[in-house]
Amino acid sequence: MASIKIPTPLRSLTNDEDTIVANASNLKELIAEMENSHPGIAERLLDENDELRRFVNVFINGEDVRFLDGLDSPVRDDDEVSIVPAVAGG
Amino acid sequence: MDSYCDGLKCRECGREYGLEPIFACEFCFGPLEVNYRYEDIREAMSVAGVEAGPNSLWRYSPLLPCSPKYKIDLGAGFTPLIKADRLAKVLGLSNLWLKNDTVNPTWSFKDRVVSIAIARAREFGFDAIACASTGNLANSVAAHAAAAQMDAYVFIPSDLEQGKIVGSAIYAPNLVKVNGSYDDVNRLCTELSMKKHWAFVNINVRPYYSEGSKTLGYEICEQLGWRAPSHIIAPMASGSMYTKIWKSLQELHKIGLIEEPNTRMSGAQALGCSPISTAYKNNTFTFVPQKPNTIAKSLAIGNPADGYYALKQMEETNGHAESATDEEIIEAINLLAETEGIFAETAGGVTIACLKKLVQSGAIHSSEEVVAVISGGGLKTVEAVSEVANNAMLVEANATAFEKETAQRSSQNVR
């Protein structure tokens, strides 16, 4: 199971849990799994074209998925996935 | 007097929020912008009123998202706008001004944004202030926190220049060096901001903080005699300052203090960290994050929060993006110092180097009136240009030794 760190704005969908777990082989599947267990979460992460929203950053073990394979990035057991708002810093 | 703002609004989906310490839309994660009552500001502000105000950024306080009664005033802003005829001639321009922000209290424009952030943080009732920083922000947050007697938590990449590390540590904040790039530091702080009850100036206070950069634009217009120039070039890291300068010109027009601005806005990046200028050159609004490798560490943000809006603004204003190599940056720092007597940190070198390239390529016409923003002072990044000192004369303390050495150098054509 990969563990997923949930940012504050999404915790209303996770009963205030800051970490949830899910099983998937890549990020796209992981988001589908999260949607199954926590309905409503997918539309917050994906736009109308099913791409990651412009201001959503996702990191797998600290690496921005845009340096990996985006939504096709592989997710393994024990991976730590962080969802982080992009509009920070500078 | 209280502030003239009454809420936050998502720039992407339009959802509205109260004046809270939040930075991203709870629905779509889009950035939040402060809503102002411009009609009231129009009545409250006049040319005479501003000109009678303090010689700091607080002369524009109705346009700032905080109540001045919470300010910690180290004297940020109202820096000189200098006519740079010697540099203009070298670059092939007829009309060049430099906005010299090296002379702020901690020697960079970051004192502008921190002035606003700390006032807002105090108004919100925070007793600790924090930031993720490439160095300049760290210096400013540490200094303002000291003056406010607030706890400060300052997070920086571990490989920063010594001047920037000492320039933070001297004010005795909790200084945290992080193994990683700025983008790693920023991710860490974004996660911490959800756990700690601290005012992270560029995270949960960012909608207010970033407004401080508008004062650069207000001052440029006031110092030009209440008019906007035809071209402004500014350095870009997150792209925030670059976008806020344009916003400031539109605001001055909205409240009737200047004519409608037709200013072209250009942005400068270091080639070793150029996600925005690379996207510009590839004709796309979708930038690809980069792993920085440049001497311009203050601009080394590989995943710029305002990159998208910077690219939109470039198109809207018919401006350009350019990038400069480390070599060009160093050359430009030297050129600025030797022609105008201003010692800029690496970001200033980036701006001048990119200006030079844009004039050479014809993107900026020689007849345009250009204002270049010099955002930080050179003593922060002496490592970048320390070679200039290698050639200094070393003599015994007597006139004969000096004359002898001078004659020898002259015969060898050494300066």
C-alpha cells in the first residue's frame, strides 16, 4: 500500500485524516482508488481533460511527477505520495 | 485607518474567501488575490496625499492589504530611480532608468513583501513568522522578526552563498538549512504550513505578502512624474514580482493617478533555471519544471508558482522573456558596477544581461524608455564576482613602492 499525504483543503473529504493509503500500480490508478474510497477527491485533482490541475503538485517519494511520467508514473508499495498546492513560494 | 480590502478571490475559479491566512483555493488549489474597494481608494488617495506621505512604501498604504497600525517599519521602499545614461549608451538604448532596490534595509526588494507579510501576520495574531527562501527573503524575514520580537523559522537550501546565510543568522532566527533545492525547501514548508501555527510569509500569507511587490510599480510611476514607462524589465524566480508590477500600473490607472499604461513587461531568468523563459521561447503557457544549476541562486526556482500568469502577462503586454548564462550574468554585474556605480547581486546581473540581449535582438527598440529593476545588493553574492579583486595592487606603505608598482603595471598595460 502506498501512503498518500493529504493537504488541508482536501481533508474534508478524508474525515480530517492527513494520510490515507491505497493500492495501485500508477498515479492514475491511485487517484481512481482514492475516488472509490473518498468520493469527490478526483475532481479536485484532475481537470475536465483528466489531467492534473495546473496548481496541483504531486510528488512520489519527494520527486515531482512531472520529472517522472506524470499520471503514468509508477507507484509501488511503501511509496510516499504527497499532494501539495503549487501556489507557494517565491 | 484600516485596510481597503475585504476578501480573497480565486484567480482560477472565482470562489471567494474572507481575509484569512490561506493561500490556495480550497476547491481547485488556484491562487487567491486580494479584493480591494477601489472606489474608496480612489477617494482616499491623491497625488498630493501620496507625495506628503512617508519616504517608504507606506506612502501607498490604501493599496496595501494590511492595516498600517501593525507595521514594522525598517524603511523598506521608496528607493531611488536613477537615470542610467552611461549604461544606456553601452547597451544601445537612449532612455534607461534603474530602480535601485539594493538600498533596502536588508538590501533586496524582499523587504517590500515582508513589510506587508509581517503586518498581516501581526494583524492575524500569529506570534511566529516563517519562510522558504533562496536567501534574500530569509534575510528580510529574520530582520523584521527581530524588530517585531517575533519567533522566526527560516528555511533555506544548504548551498546558499555565505553572505546570505550570515545575513540571516545575524538576526538570530531559527535558521534551518535543508539538503536540497529551493523547490525541495518549498515543498517541506508547504507541508509544515499545514501543521504549524506559523505565518509562512510566502505560503499561508502569500496573497498579502506578494502584494508588497506592487510598490515597485507605484514608485516607478511616481518617480517618473506619475506616468508609466514604455518598457519594464524585471527578474523572474516565481514570477510573482514581475506580475505584481504590471498589476500596480493597472491599479494606479484604475484610481485615476496615471493614464492607461501601455507598458511592455519583459522578464529575465538565468539560463540554468529558466522554466518561464523556456516556455516563452517554445510558445506555450505550460512550463516544465527544471532542476536549477546557476550562480543566480536568488532566482533558482525550478517550479515557479506564478509561471503561468507570468507567461500570460508577457503575451498580454507584448513583452519578452530572455535568459542569461552564468558568464553573461557576471559580465553584466561588472558592467552595471563600472558604468553606474551600482553593485548588484546575481539577479541584477541576470536583468542587465537579458536587457542587453533583448536590445541586441531588436525585441526592445533603442528608442523605448526602459526601467530595469535591480532587486538586490552585490555584497550578498560576492562569490560570483570575487575574481575582480585578484588584480589589486599590493605595495609597502611608502610612496616610492607605489610609484614603482604603478610604473611597472603601466608598462605591462595592467590596470
